[in-house]
Amino acid sequence: MTTLVHGADTLTRDALTVLQPGFVGTTAPDWLLRRIGEGLSSVGLFGRNIVSPEQLAALTAQLRAERDDVLVAIDEEGGDVTRLEVKQGSSFPGNYALGSVDDVELTRAVARELGRRLARCGVDLNWAPSADVNSNAENPVIGVRSFGPDPDLVARHTVAYVDGLQGVGVAACTKHFPGHGDTNVDSHDALPRIDVDLATLHARELVPFRAAIAAGTKAVMSAHILLSALDPHRPATLSPQILTGLLRQELGFEGLIVTDGMEMQAVAATYGIERGSVLAIAAGADAICVGGGLCDEDTVLQLRDALVNAVRTGELPEERLADAAARVRALASWTQAHRARGAESVPGAAAQEGTAPGAGIGLVAARRALKVTRGDRPYTPMSSAPYVASFTPVANFAVGDETPWGVAAELDRLLPGTETGSYADSSVDAVLAAAGERRIVAVVRDVHRHPWMGEALDGLVAARPDTVVVEMGLNEAEPRGALHIATHGAARVCGRAAAEAVVGTCA
């Protein structure tokens, strides 16, 4: 094991400690191992770092050969946002599906199994769950990542998710504080603004966070959003009124405050990542998440030096940086202790694969989340290979465009010879020509936000009344088609459950 570099001063170590950077590759680069030796206490993993559970376990072991208390974090929400299965699609439905079932024990079981998989691979901090109340159906970035639009429903499922993860030693990071649900702007692209009064914020946005804090969530992630009633000048990530005044003092949260990605345009475009990181720590954040887009050594060194210089110039109190670093180390100690206690029990969970709450729990949940609406005519299940027309919107940054979605692959497994095409406009003629005599399955995502999708569906149903419609986003539009299937998310298991419904074999 590498010891801390002799002569590395406390200030520099503290500055490294509060960073949660990413990197490129499926093994740790030399620069990252060197910085871990100098005091870097956390590493963030993304889809680009993962190809298999075995490779991921080897990677985390490589990191811990440098320091056994390093925090390994990941953005693994299940559902649409997956890093463990970025190339295949998730084995677990996301929050919207779980909220639609509204069985907290099911949510807890899903989170627990997801936590087991993370723990077996050496990951001990999950930037999840999303506790956002999706009160704005036009929200382009939260949507199915939320348990739903009702604060109390979101609160009880957030608590269950936190319990499930932390019960197997994986720290939960409840996000995006103080609530990203009532926005129509993606903070990856620009700064969203929420202009509601304090009474509304307390009755809606803050309800799930209060519940998560009471349940003992180990971390909370801040949102890059402007809430004028709390701070009309700075986004929440950079606001002392929100992070220190509201989260620490009023809500009593004592755990780790993590920022959302500092390279996101909501902060970076106005403040830059260096200035933004200094302001975030000064405001009360304890850990700087960076690495979704900027993932090299220069970024780490720039942020380290910016924090050190801010202390030396008096802009950032040294005590505030030291307190932030201490909170990172405290969480690292908690996860390290759980790894030690779980060394025997966690691998044993592998024996449960195939039995609830093992590997099958994700499919069980996805099946339960289906909402099937039949049209006016009797529906005849498909028995021959159909044509799947996927109407594809632009993926938001959090979801990414690497992860497959839809029902074509699962239908082809059940009905070999299934063909598919992807469409980005409302041209019905092209779909009809490609389908020929085959029955059509039209797959959409958030049709209520994309009028062109609605036009395409109307045209298809008019021309081919036996068309099946599968909605894999928010189920806000009126049902269309001979059979309308709402999956409440686009995870792989949601596609499998929908395919089963199409052929009439759903359990």
C-alpha cells in the first residue's frame, strides 16, 4: 500500500480529499494512483470505466491497493441511468416504475439487490436515489428518474431506497437537493430556475429530503438550480443559504454534501469549474464531483490548486476545507467498516441469484409496473415476428446515448425475425413501407413532450388499427393503439416485460 507522500502538507491533502474525479479507461491510470497516494480520497466511475462485474471488481481492488479507505462512487440509479450495464440496459427498473407500483418493500428489495451488486464489485458510494418530485411533466432531465409527482410517495420510496442500499453497506447519496423536479431546463445545458414561494418548497420539494435525512442517508447531492425564494443570486450548489443555512442548520443534515458535476453548464458556463468549486466548498459542500466530461489529471490539479490558493488568499477559510475533508474521511471510514463486516455475508448473496430478492427481483418489479390499456377492439396477441418502429428523442446527458432501450431485442427473443427501425420524425409512410404485412409495435418515450411522436402514432393507428403502442417514458398522454403498454421507464427489464405483454405471456 502506498503511504501519503512525505512532505505533502495538510492543506494540499485536504484539497485532494474533497475531490471526486473521474478518469478514462477500465484500469486505473498511473496519475490517479499517484494522486490517491498523495491524499485523493474518492474516485467516481462512469460507464466508460466498466465492461463486466469481474473487470470492475479488479479495478476497485487496484484502487484500494493504494489506499484501502478510498471511496469508490458511481451514478447507478437503475432504470434509464445505469453504469453497471451501460451497454446492455439495466436489470432493474427505475424510480418511476417503482413509484407506480407503490410497494415500498419492493423498492427496498430492488435497492438492496442493486446495492449487493455494487458491493460485490467494490463500489461503496452510489450517487442515488433521486428524491426529486417530478411536478413538471415537461421536465427534460428528471422524468422517469423520479418516483413520481406526489411528495409523500417520493418520500416513502426514497427512504426505502436509502434503507436498501445502506443495509448492504453502500452509502446512498440522495439527490438533487433541494429538488430538480419543477424545471423545464436541463442543468447539464443551462441554469434552471424555480420561482415558487417558500411554503411550496417546504410542502413539495423538501418533503423527500427531510425523510431521507431522518432515515440516515449518508450523503446528499446538491442541484445546480436557482431557487429565487432561497437565494436569488446563486445556484443551490454555490449557495451558503441553501447548503449551510437550509440543509445543515434547518434540516439538521450532518453527512456528506456532494455537488452535482461541476462541469455542467449551469455552473461551468458562468463561474468556471475552479471558481465554482471554491464557492461550493465555501457554501458548505464537502465533495466536488467532476469527471462526467472532464476526466484527466489536469482537472484534478487545477481544482486542487484553486482550493489551496483560495485558502491562502483568505477567500476560503481553512477550517471549512478541513471540515469538508473530515466529512469525506468519516464516510470512507463508515464504508470501510461495512466492507470489513460484510466480507463474508455480501459474497454469499450470490447464492440467491434467480430467487427473490436476488437477480429476478428487477424483472418482477418491471412486470408489476406495467400498465396495459386495451383499445376498442379485442386484442390478439402477436404470434409472428412484428415490425418495431422506435420513435427516438434526443437522450438527455444523464441517460446518455450508449444504453440501448426499446422492445425490439426482447421481442426478437420471443418472436425470432422481428425487424426494427428508428425514426426521428412523424413520417408514417416510411414506417408502413418498412413494415409491409407485419404487425407494428410503435415505441415512444415521453410522447406528451414531443408532438411529432403523437402525430406519428395517430397516423399509424389510423392506417393500421392493430398497432401496439409502448410508452417507455412518462405515461402522460392518452392511450392509443389496439394495446397501449406503459412501462414507466426504459430499462432492459421494462422492455422484456412489455414484450411479454405483446405476445400475451406476461406473468
